Amino acid sequence: MKHLATLNKYFIKYKWRFLTGLICTVISIVFSVFQPIMVRQIFDLLAQNLDNYRLISDTGLKGFFRAEFSRVLAFYGISILLFALLSGFFLYLQRQTLIVMSRYIEYDLKNEIYQHYQVLDLNFFKMHRTGDLMSRITEDVSRVRMYVGPAIMYATRTVFMIVIVVYLMIEVNPLLTLYTLSPLPLLALIIYYVNRIIHRKSERIQAQLSNITSIAQESYSGIRVIKSYIQEEGSIKHFEEASEAYKESSVSLAKTDALFQPSMALMIGLSVVLTIFAGGIQVINGVITVGNLAEFVIYVNMLMFPFFSIGMVASMIQRASASQQRLNEFLQIEPQIKNPVGARNITIEGEVTFSNVSFTYPHTGIQAIKDFNLTIKPGQKIAVIGRTGSGKSTLAQLLIRMYDPQEGAVLIDGQDIRQVKLESLRTQISYVPQDVFLFSDTIANNIRFGTPEAGIEAVQTAARQASVERDILGFKEGFDTLVGERGVTLSGGQKQRISIARGLIKDPNLLVFDDCLSAVDARTEKEIIGNLYAYLKDKTAIIITHRIFALFEFDKIIVLDDGRIVETGTHEELLSLNGYYTDLYARQQSGEEEPLIE
């Protein structure tokens, strides 16, 4: 239960529903236990009056006796029916409180997990598969709900039912109670043994389910790659293997679960046999009445469901424990990137400083930036050029604080960004990533994603500046066109330009473009660069690319190699060095790479 202890805060939150459910449970049980008491009284009444009825059967009192006896039986019958209705009514209220409470807890738990996912840093998502994250917030939460709802409900009813019924049985005859309950220690041992097996198997099943979800999610997202490489059969086989392992584990768990029902049916049956045998002897000896024996048999049958539910509740608890353990693994992870104590808001003017920055990716151990120093004045336009893996994109990730450097500091307007509130920092920086991501929504909503309050005029202006307005107006629904999952209905160039528009609509003083023109043609690129040149007139801009934009007059061009600055200067200054930049420029001119210059 130690893993499930984290859910106690929800029981405290919904304590009135929980307490009301417990009260309704007790009342329902009280009304239900009145029924065997009244059955006992009926049997005893029959036994006591049967001889009297035979004595007066030949007299005129026979009709009167039958009428009075019928009225008494009718009273008892109506009373039993009334108690059954009242018991059922409070049982209904019990479910309305405890099961509804479980739905509220499920809602809160899913929101807690999702909110925690949102604050975890980028490194966490690089180390965990999407399918596993999805499985935990769906399947695992669903199993936990079975604990906070049905398991709690059945457990409380079982406890109160056993306590009340056993007390009434002892009041009638302690020795017969002992005979009736003697099989229970063996039942407890079976439950303990099987529970350990269920817990172990539940952990394995949930891990396998996460694996299946991950495989399916990756296959759906990469379906075009699968088809282009004719790997449908391989993908199907991979999924079948994972499903087969999940099926075998699930069947094994089902077989273990199946052990509960026969075991407890055997114990209950044994209790009934012992009750009738031992009770019959005591009736013969005059220790108890026939009514007491009938009452005991009903009590044993009333205990049948509680004892059956012990196994069911134990199974639910073990599965929930395994699932909550998986949830706790993530919920207990502290984000590495978070607001420190005393973090403050700032107004970004545009000065950026990288001071002796070194950074190694924690999930790979690759050092991307080494002793990097760079100062960018407000309003300057800086190009960062280098081959793949040189550390260009890492600079952008550090600037918007997706990661923190292990050494050195990144400063904006002279302030270490680690002392600035994340919301304040990222709100005032437009970042257009290399890996474009569009949501399954309209084009307009994708453009205004970072500024949901923006009107359609601002959306259209941003699209025009990104040279995508003509394409959008060519669609039947215009800006209301749904782009599909990850923008599947658009071309690569259209997605990139919509992503650029998303960055421009924020109108910040600092912009970072991470190789965001790789999928557009030369003519469109020139148009975009022309628009950007006017738009960025008084803004600080960092343009990361592996190609040269000679049309754009940069204040400084930085050439990176292996995480270090190897060349720096203007376009003309770098050409005079006859180094990496000159070589790249010559290759672009000769057509080895697409010419992007005039």
C-alpha cells in the first residue's frame, strides 16, 4: 500500500463524499442484517405455534388463529421487503458517493500527471517514449481509479458486513460461529499468496502495454517511412511479437485471478456444511432454535459476497499499486529547468551574451558546446553557420532555456536567464525551430498558437510576412483550413512558413530562426528574406543555418565547428580568411549545394 499512499490527499480533498459513502454503507448493512433476524423470528414463531394450531384444529378458534397468524406473517413479510428496499436505497447512495468520488479523483489525477508532463524538461521527453507516457496517463490511471472507487467501496462494505454479521453470530452462539468461520485462516493464506503473484504480473503487464502503445504510436507517425521502405510486414511482425508477449502475460494473470473464485467458493461451501452440521446437532440438543440455524445459514450466505470480494478487492489493489508505482516514478521526477526562488520578470531589449558556455547533452554524453563566448548587441543580426552536429541548434536551446549549461552562463540584457522566470523569458523570444510541428487545428490557430488573443488581421499580416498568405488563400477554407495531424496536409515549405508566421506574430525584440528555410525554394526564400529584413530592422535576430544568405546583411557571422567558434566576421571579412566559410561559399556558387546568393 506504500505506493497508493500518495492518493490519500485526494481522499482528504473529497472527505465529505468519502464519509457520506461510509455512512451509507453502514446504514445499508444494518437494514440488510435485520432480515435474517426477522426470518429467525418467523421460524421460531412457526415452531412455537405449530403444536398449538394442531390442538385447536378441531375447534372454532381455528379460523381466528389462522387469520391472526397470517397477519403476523404479513407484517414480517412487509417488514423484510421494506428493510430490503431501504438497504438497496442506501446501497445506491453508497455507489453515488464513492464511485462518483473515484471519477473526480481520476479527473484530478490525469490533470496532475498532464500538468507534471508540461513542466518536465526536454531531456525527460528524449529519454521516454511517447507511447509509455500515454499508457501511464490512460491505462495506469484507469487501474488506480478502480482502487479509489470500486475497491474502496467493496472493501468498506466487506469490513463492515463481516464485523456486524460476526458480532450478531457470536451473540447467538459463539461455538457455532467458530465452526462457521474456521475455514477463514486458510482463505487468508491463499489471498496473501495469490496477491504477491498478481502484483508481480501486473507490473510486467503494464510495462508490456506501454511498449505496445509506443510501437503503435511510432508506426502511425512514421507510416510514410514504413510504406516507402516496404516494411509493412516487418512492422506487423514487430507489433505481433509485442502483442503476443502481452497476451501471454494477461492470460497468466487471468489464470491466477481465476484461482480466487473456486478457492473462496470452496471455503464458503465448507462454512455452510459446517454450519448446518454443527447447528443441527445444537438444535437437537436444544442449545439453539431452528430459527437460529436458519439465521446462521442466511448470515453465511450474506458473508459470501464479502469473502468473494476480498479476492476481487485484493486483485484491484495489487493492480492499482503496480500502476501507481509507475505513475509515482514520473510524478517524483523534479524538472531540471524550473523557476528558481526569487526569479523575476524582465523586459528584453535584445542584448545576448554567451559567457564561457560549455554544454554536454545528459542523455547522450555528447559535448555540443565548448567554452563558447559571444556577445550580441541589441538590434544586431547574427548568422550562425556550421555543418551538422557543430552545435548550432544547441545555442538556440540554451537561449530559450530548454537546457542549462554545465559551465558558464547565458545572459540577456546582462541578467543570467537562470534567474529569470521561464514565462517571462520565453514569452519575449520568438523561436522558430528546425523541426516544424503543427497541431491538428486550423491554420489560423496554428499561427496564433503563442498569442491566442491575436485577431485575424494580425494572423494575416504574419502570414504575409512569412510569404505563405497566397498559399493559404488558395485553400478552399483559407485560414480556417484544418492542417491534419502534424500538418500532414501541407507541404514541407508551407509548414515551415506557417511556423515562421507563428514566430513573427509575437512581435518580440529577440528572434531565433533555427534553419527554418531548408524546405522552401530559392525564389520563396528570397521573398521571405526580403520581408524579414524589413521586419527585423530594430530587432535582435539570430539566424542559424548551414547555408549562406548573401542577400541578408548580417552584422556578424559566426562559423561553428565542433562546438567552438572557428571564424567570425562579416561576409567580406570571412571570405578574405579563405577558410571554412570561403569553402562553403565556393561550393554553393559551383552548385554543389543549392545557390542561395546573387
